[in-house]
Amino acid sequence: MSTTVGPVDAADRVARSMAELKNATRGLDDPADTIWVLGSVQAASISLMLTLQNLAAFLQDTATSPNDTAHLTPASRALAMHAAERLETATREQTRSFAALIEASDGLSKVEWDPDAPPPPSDCRPATGVTALRRNTEIRSDAIGPTL
């Protein structure tokens, strides 16, 4: 029995999982969990970039195929090519977003979350509900998040 999931079902599962993650991150108990969540988001981000590339390539191939198996009109071919170009743009934007995720992860990997640390000065207080943090003087191997 095959366990392969079709693209529509897989996309639906991703959407539900992301909605679940969005809701779960509203109730974080341990600030240190952010590094683990961020690691998983990075892995998902890589998959998203590759998915966008796959969709763009499929649309380009379909729109330019000499064997018109999709029976596209010239206008539909142009629309498919435009969508492929927009997906390529989205991939580039996602790549920039991924770079920001890496920077955030690098910074968080150096933080030691300490709920007993004194609060920062009032002019740089973190957002409500965020625990004060103190810089770690050493980088622990278990503080860098999950292995991708």
C-alpha cells in the first residue's frame, strides 16, 4: 500500500498544521522553546521555497509544452506563464525571509533564557508577557535548535 499523498491533500495538511502552530505559539510557556519552534519553521520554509519552485516549473512546462495536453488557449498560456513568473518572485522573497529566520535563530542560539534575571531598563523593556533575558557567555550545543 502506497503512503504517497497527493499535492492537494499535502497542501491542505500543511495549511492545517500552520494554523495549529499559529495557535500553539500564542501560548508558549517556555521562552527557550522559541529556538525549537524556529528550527521547525526554517525546515518548513525550505520546503515552501522548493514547493514554489516546483509549481513555477510545472506551469512553465505546461505553458510551453509543444504537446498541448492541457489544451490551453494562447491567453491561458500567457496567464500560466505570468503565474510562474510570480511564483519565481515569491521564491526569491521567501529566500530573503529565510535569511532573516537564520539571523533570528543565530541570535537566539546565544541567549540563555533566565526567568530570574532582573528586568531590563524601562526604556528597553520587552513586549508584555515576554520574559527578561540574559546573554549566555557560552554557546551550548543543545541551544541551537533541531537538526535539519
